[in-house]
Amino acid sequence: MPQPDLILLHPPTVYDFRNKTILYGPISDLIPSSPIFEMYPIGFVSIAEYLERAGYRVRIVNLAVRMLRDPNFDAEKLVKSLDSPVFGIDLHWLPHAHGAIEIGRMVKRHHPKSKLVIGGFSASCYYKELFHYPEVDYVLRGDTTEEPFRQLMDCILKGGETEAVPNLAWRDEKGEMHENPLSYVPNELGDLMVHYYDHTVQSAFRYRDLANYLPFQRWLRYPITAVLTCRGCTQNCIFCGGSAAAFRQMFNRHRPAFRLPEAVAYDVKRISRITRGPIFILGDIRQAGEGYAHRLLQLLGEERGKNQLILELFTPASGDLLKRMGEACPGFCLEISPESHDPEVREAVGKHYSNDALEETIEGALKAGCQRVDLFFMIGLPKQTPKSVMDTIDYCGFLLDKFQGDKRVSPFIAPLSPFLDPGSLAFEHPERYGYRLLFRGLEEHRQALLEPSWKYTLNYETEWLDRHQIALTAYEALLRLNRLKASHGSISKEMAEASEDRINTALEMLHRIDDIVASGQKEQLSQIKATVDWVNMSPACGKKELELPTAFIKLRPLRTLWSLVRGR
Ligand code: B12
Ligand code: SF4
């Protein structure tokens, strides 16, 4: 097996989550990952492909998935067995703050001469604090690090001027931190993510370890993939660390960089050679203008792939666009996040549209043959009281009635958790939006992740909901929505019962943990570990619902993979 020049490691949120009693809460109910957030950043694949083109061998190791899949998997043993002059760890999502540093320590324990590079959105926000950890040699900042990473690899392996690498923060031999300007922020992405899906498959074959390349634990059973349309965002949802304002402040990006519609359509085509699973086209395709959306839909329509496509809308859409979506991507799914039923709350979040416009969009989508319209509501927003959250559930009932129990309309709700994103407008100006930040620093987030329940991990409260209310309101809303869906026949009786059982047990554990914390006898936590683990790892009803029917989803035969390996 060839020795890599760089190994990219994806950590679990908390190391070692398997030995701790932590009630993670409904933080990952609506995404494919478990609460360990085992999915590695798509950027890993992009970095790997770019560096390979520059002549470096790059291997991805998803430690989080390996630890989840096998309770006996020894992460330290694997890290020790790896050999590479450079290791990279993502601190992209802040919930990995604990795991990322612990895995970094492990790398340096066993490979003191290797260099350690940290990157990702949260690393960019906390780059200065990261140098408080002596294991960290470099932090690569920004939303686009492929080219700076190439230059850094040249420096490390061939010798060069560290001062000249854009976006790099680094430690000199005396241990002092230096910071190069965050100047590499390209608006053209033409040479990035060219064949990245093919590349991932080829690498998995080269290192004979599909397990390390799996994006999340259940991927082989539910092989959903994602295709990016851009870097950046045109919107300003106040809680989002990937908003236009956050990109400006944290990553020096003043406008999004869009991939060409041809590149997006090409990705869809290539993925369809690997899997028949659903493909999520990330980002509203109208962000670069209606013309872009029409061109992309035209290309997708010409391709007529068999994979189901999931499209996203940031705001309501015209009947014409929805019709085009239906024609180009038959049986498509649509995702919209109105956040609240109350336009005043929605407005405070940075979304400016009415319920009428929302309902017209749902209607238009159903008419256009949309197979499912997923609606996402959130808890922990400005001006949102516990009653307002329950009114949102009532509104979900109104929608199910309005569309006469059409099973294609699927509302979901989840708390804003575990963290208000660093870099978001609400994080940077909490008082302006009615938020109270309970802690800000990286180390404080690391420690909060070790708290026994998600209620204590939350880094915020609002003027209208304290942490305890956020947790209780979330479980109450989940119970009510579950019952509502059961009564409308949107979910089966068995699914509703299983979900009710899981939510009630979670609530019971929340209270038990509160009692244990109040008594100061944390050693008692181990007595409830089995139940807490069961709640954490049994997939939420929402997650199952979000999965499109899998009867026809299959990984394409190995022959196809082989053809990719051989570059055909
Ligand atoms: C697509 C997306 C997802 C996808 C996952 C895609 C993926 N696997 O990467 C889904 C929907 C599953 C998702 C889930 C979550 N997401 Co998300 N997501 C996004 C979104 C919309 C786009 C990100 C993107 O595609 N970037 C483009 C790709 C190519 O680049 P990249 O992966 O960021 O990598 C580049 C750089 O970041 C950097 N980099 C990344 N890793 C590393 C590592 C090293 C060593 C180096 C040097 C560089 C580096 O270099 C890369 C290449 O240039 C952003 C918002 C936005 N507008 O950007 C939020 C965002 C990143 N997500 C966020 C959050 C909070 C989450 C969740 C925790 C939410 C939750 N509670 O469920 C989960 C975590 C899931 C997990 N890990 O298992 C926050 C992160 C805030 C923060 N600082 O913590 C963001 C900013 C906004 C938001 N709230 O949604 N997400
Ligand atoms: S949550 Fe809002 S600001 Fe953040 S990426 Fe999505 S649309 Fe953009």
C-alpha cells in the first residue's frame, strides 16, 4: 500500500464518546449522521483530489465512523499504525471541538515529527485559540483551502517560505504564532472538485479501506450523496455560521463563488454511475439568478438520470420554476426551512416571506409532481416562546389538513443545537437578537461537550427561552408533532409508538441527569449509560422519515467502481 503524504482524520465530536454517559438530545435527528457527527466535510474530498493532482498522495480516515461501527475499534492503535509526514484534522463543525484536539494529541503522541494542520469553519473562527494547544503546528483558514494546502505541503515536504502561504497561521520554532493574510478567497472554482467523487472511490480502493471513506455510519444502507452549487451564501439567517455576514467576517468572502451549472450536472452524472441513491443538490439553485437555475435544470433534464434529486429553496418559488423542476427532475424532493409559523419570528431570523407564499409554493410543488416537500421548523429563535413553538405544531396540523393529509407534505422540528454557530450574526451580536451567550471560547465549548446532557452543552439561551425550557419545549414539540403525524396517517402506528417511546425515555433521562447533577454524585451517571446510549443511537422518527424509499437504491455493481478506478 503506498505511503501517503497527508492523512486527513475526521474525529468524533467527543473522544471517547463510547466511555462517557452523555445524553446528546435531538441534535442530529434531521441529518444522516448520528449525534457523534461522523460525517466528514466534503472539503476533505476536494482537498484530497486537488493535492493528488499536484502529485501528493492523500488518504482519508474517518475515525468517527470506525468508532461507531465497531465498539472494540481501537482508534489510538490505528492512529499509531499510520505513517505520514503531515496529518490534517477538521475542526469544521464546532461540536468536534473536543474530539479534534484529543485526536490531535494522539497524533503528536505517536508521530512527534509529523506536522499537524487543522482547518475548517470553526478552526477559522478560533485560529488564535488553537495555538494554545501545543500539538497544533498550522491552522489553514478560510472556506477554500485547496491551493493554500498545496503550497503548505510544498513548504513542509520540499522546503519553502511559510510566510508566503496565504490563509496560514503557524507556529515558529520558538513556539510563537504568526498569521499570514486571509487573502486566498477565489471567486472562480473551475479547478476545484473536478472529479472528486471518482477520486474518493479510487482512493478507497487504493488504500483498501472503504470503511474509512464512508461519509456516515449507515451510508451503505442509505447511500445519499451531496453536490455543491457554491461556496458562501446569499442569505443572512441570524443563527447561521455560514451566512453571508459570517462568510464576510470569518472567511473574508464578500460574495458567494458559484460552480458552473455544467459542473453541478456533471457531478450528478458521475454519481449516478456509482449509486442509485438520492442526490442532494446543496444550496438554492436560484442564488446565482434565475438564469443559472434554468440552465442547471435544463442540463439535469437532458441527462434524465435515475437518481432522485433533492432540491433546496431558501425562499418561496414561482409556479413556473417548480414546474421546470418537476419536468427536469421527475419525482424530485424539496426542502424549505420556514423556521416558525409566525412571520414575526421568521422575520427576526432573517427570512422575509409570508405563510401564504409558503403555502402557494407547497401547492405548486405538489402540482409539479414533487414526491415530498420537507418543511423544517426550529426551536430557540428570537421572539419565540414555548407557546409560539406549540403554535408552530398547530400550524403543521393546519398544513396537513389543508393538503388533505397528502403524505408528501412532511413537517419536521428540531432545536437549534448544540451550539449557536460562531460567526453567526446572533453569536457576534447576541443582545441585538435577544440571545444570551453562556460561553464563547473554544476551550469552554470543549468542556461543555463533556456535560452529561445536551441541556448543559447548549451555548445560548434566549430572552424567551432558557436552556431548561429549550430542552423541555423541544421534547414536547416532538411528541406533539409525532402524534399529529400519526393521526393524519403520515407515519405508521409502529413508527409513532417507537418514536413516542424514544422521546419519553429521553425526557426521563434528562430529568434523571438533572437530579444527579444537583446531587453532585456524577458517578451515578454510569447506572443510566445503557439507556442513554439507546436513546442516542436509536434513529429518530424524523431521520427515518427523511430517508427516501430504499427499495430500489443500490450501490452500482463493483464493475462500475472498477471502471472508475481505472479512470474510464
Ligand atoms: C452542506 C452542509 C452540511 C451537510 C454536510 C456536508 C458535508 N459533509 O460537508 C449536512 C446537511 C449533512 C450538514 C450537517 C451539519 N452541519 Co452543515 N453546512 C453545510 C453548508 C450549507 C455548506 C458547507 C459546504 O458544503 N462547504 C463547501 C465544501 C467544499 O467545503 P468544506 O467542506 O467547508 O471544506 C473547505 C473548508 O471548510 C476547509 N476545511 C474543511 N475541513 C478541513 C480540514 C483541514 C485539515 C483543512 C486544512 C481545511 C478544511 O477547506 C475545505 C476545502 O476548501 C454550511 C453553510 C455554508 N453556507 O457554508 C453548513 C455548516 C457548515 N453546517 C453547520 C452545522 C452546525 C452542521 C451540523 C452540526 C448541524 C446539526 N446540528 O445537525 C451538522 C453536522 C453534520 C456532521 N458532521 O455529521 C454550520 C457550522 C457552524 C460551525 N462553525 O460549527 C454551517 C456553517 C452552517 C449551518 N448552521 O448549517 N451540513
Ligand atoms: S441557514 Fe440560511 S444563511 Fe445559512 S447556509 Fe442556509 S440559507 Fe444560508
